[in-house]
Amino acid sequence: SGRARPDSASGPAAGEGAAGPAGPAGAGPSEEDLAAAGLRLEVDGAVATLTLDRPERRNALTFATWRTMAAVGASLPPSVRVVVVRGEGPSFSAGIDLSQFTGEGGEGFPDGSDAAETEAFIAGLQDGYTWLRRPDLVTVAAVHGHAIGGGFQLALSCDIRIVADDVKFCMKEPALGLVPDLTGTKPLVEIVGVPRALELCLTARTVLADEAARLGLAERVVPREDLDGAVQELVQALLAVNAEAAVATKRLLWQAPENTLEQQAAAERREQVARLRALSALRPTP
Ligand code: ACO
């Protein structure tokens, strides 16, 4: 299965191979599946670039987008270390395609009358984002223009956000009578704290680039025309670091908020034992 919970302590054990919890990559979604889901995927050695590619709809997200993203995560080749998520056209993403609420052109949103069925439906959509936290990948959101609702939550699901100076983050769900349910509330609170997360969500206001940087919602802000270059620079820097150490360190860092100091110190020791063993196995015996 491609599902992973590296944000809890249940990630793969120290020293596990870089292929990660997805195991060996299977056949991924076809070009047709990707296009129908409004996605484009390019894999170039250690780097996968996932592009939201429905610019005429401001990269609005459909059920197919989330399900196909889950399938992409489950089928990435083990060579991939870094995933860049970006948007084509004027916006990163305008959030859920509003036609999904009306059921226009197919499946509609469940009405909640069957709680278990509705939760299973939402879980299937959440799977589209959770793999972005897998420790064997470093995920980078390259965000420009609007990142609304499910689009904002997608950016929050990535490890690092590089944003253009025209970025507009907005958690719009409460304004539509909904809660943010695409796994964005946890990273939002981890980044900005409960009071600020409350203020942002409950007013559904828009956060611009300067404030995003101040709040920690962006690791870097660059002029719009420099976004791709800044992302490439970051990707090269990420790839220059020892691959196994990067996996172990990501696993360690994502556990930290949950752990006590003692638990975290023990986790550091365990990871370091695995690292030292791996490094000494590489050393020539005297
Ligand atoms: N769902 C479906 N279609 C959309 C969406 C969307 N979320 N967002 C934009 N589009 C369509 C527009 O209807 C328009 O279609 P048309 O050309 O047939 O008229 C086209 O994309 C371009 O959109 P414009 O509004 O013309 O573009 P503009 O750049 O002026 O505005 C903006 C962009 C601000 C994103 C605006 O389109 C908007 O507010 N969209 C809705 C955002 C929203 O409420 N999303 C849901 C959030 S909640 C969640 O994600 C769970």
C-alpha cells in the first residue's frame, strides 16, 4: 500500500531501505488517467514534478485529482528522492472544483447520511496528500497565485513551500460551511499555532506573500519569474545531501512534535546507530 503515516511514530524502522513504505513502485496512472485528473507527471531520475494542469479552471481539484495523486504516490520509482508540486497557469490551485458539490458530470459529494461511507470517501481523497509526508521523499510546493482551500492544504502537505510574491493563501472551507478536511489542519497548526490558524480559517481571509513568510507558511519568497529557478536551486541542494541520512533525518524531524524530549533523544540514538553501521560498512577494513 502507498499509505504512510510518517508524521506519527509508525514510519518505517530506522535503516529501512530508501524505497520506503510504498515498497517497489508498481505501474502508475497512465497519461490518460493523469490528463483526466488534471495532472502532469515528469520523473527525471531523483526528481518527480507533479503539475496541476487545468489552468483554464485555475487548477481546481476533482475527486479524480486526489485519487490519481494517491496512485502517483504509490507508484513513484524508488529512484525518486524529491517531489515538486506546482501549478500551471495563473494560480497554484483554486481548491475543490465546485462542480464536485453539485455532482455535475458524475459523482457528487456524499451527503453524510451514512457516516462510515462518507468518512471512507473522504479518506480516499486524503490519501491524495498524505504520501507527501513519506520520509523517503522530500516534497516541495512551488506556489504562486491563488492557493485556496484544498489547494492551500496541498501546499501544507508538502515539507517545504517556496512561494512567488503573488501568492494568495486562503482557507475558504468554513466560509462554504465546511471544515478543512484534506489533512491541512495539522500542518497549519504546527506552522502558525492554534490562535493564528483559528483566525485564518474562521475569517477565510487571504494571506499574501510577506505575511506568509512571516508566519512560516513560506520557507522562501521570490519574484514570480524566479519561482522555477528558486525551486531548482533548492532541489539541487536537497539532492547534494546523503540520501539515507536525509530519509532518517526527515523521519526524525516529523516525529519531534509528538515526542517528549526523552523519546526524541532515544529516536536520535536509534537513527544514529543505523547511520553509523551503514557508514562503517562502507569503510575499507584495515
Ligand atoms: N471550481 C470550478 N471552477 C473554477 C474554480 C473552482 N474552484 N475556480 C475557478 N474556476 C473557473 C471559473 O469558473 C472560470 O471559469 P469560466 O472561464 O468558465 O468562467 C475559470 O476557472 C477562471 O476563473 P476566474 O474566476 O475567471 O479567474 P480569476 O483569476 O479571476 O479568479 C479565483 C480566480 C480567485 C481562484 C476564483 O476563480 C475563485 O474564487 N474560485 C473559487 C474558489 C473556491 O471557492 N474554491 C473552493 C475552496 S474550498 C475547498 O477547496 C474545499
